[in-house]
Amino acid sequence: MSRFTFSQSAIPIDIEDQHFEIPFNQGLFEKKDKLLKEAQKTLEATNADSDEKETLDRAFKFFKKALDALLGKGAHDKIFGSRKQDVIEETDVLYFVIGQINAYEQSRYQPAKTAAPMTKPAKKKKKK
């Protein structure tokens, strides 16, 4: 008889010396959707803005909000601490986190790659 039990699902992520666990639940999908929409708005505002400082400030605010939403409040500050803000580093970390979420989701819902049992081809009957 088969049996099903619910388990706690969390995605473990290590960034520098910090460990995070992202709960894999409906809330995560809602956060991802919300952050995607906010990223699009931020990008549109960035394209319309010609002031580089304001553009960078807007980008850094988005990175902080996104990482704190995905990894937990204060995660951005734990990861970057007193490091000088760098768009490339923050982009890399955010892409890494999203990549880990996507990889976990794919591995969880992808069917197991088990080969179907092979059968031998039927022998041809000899004509009499």
C-alpha cells in the first residue's frame, strides 16, 4: 500500500557565510510574481530616468526589497553588510537565489527519469 505524508519543504541556500531556508509554498510563488511585476516597473522607470544616481538608488532599493522578501527580513544586510554597493554583485546574488528556487521547483515536479521496461521484439514466425 502506498502512503503519502506532508513534509516541510524548504530550499536551503548559502550565500557567503550566511545560511537561509526559503519555505517552498504558495507564498513563494506569490512573492515571485509580485517581484517580477515590480522588477518590470523598476526597469521602465530606470529607462525613463536619465539621472544615474537616482537610477542606482532605485535599483538598490529593489534588490534589498527582493532579497528580504525571498530570504527573510534583514537578509540583504546580512549578505552585504558594510560592502560597498555594487549593481553587478547584487544582480548576481538575486539571480543565484532565483536560480536555486527554479532548480528546486523543477526537480520537485519533474517526473522521475525511469526507463520503461524493455521487451524483446516478437519472434517472426516462419512461413511453412
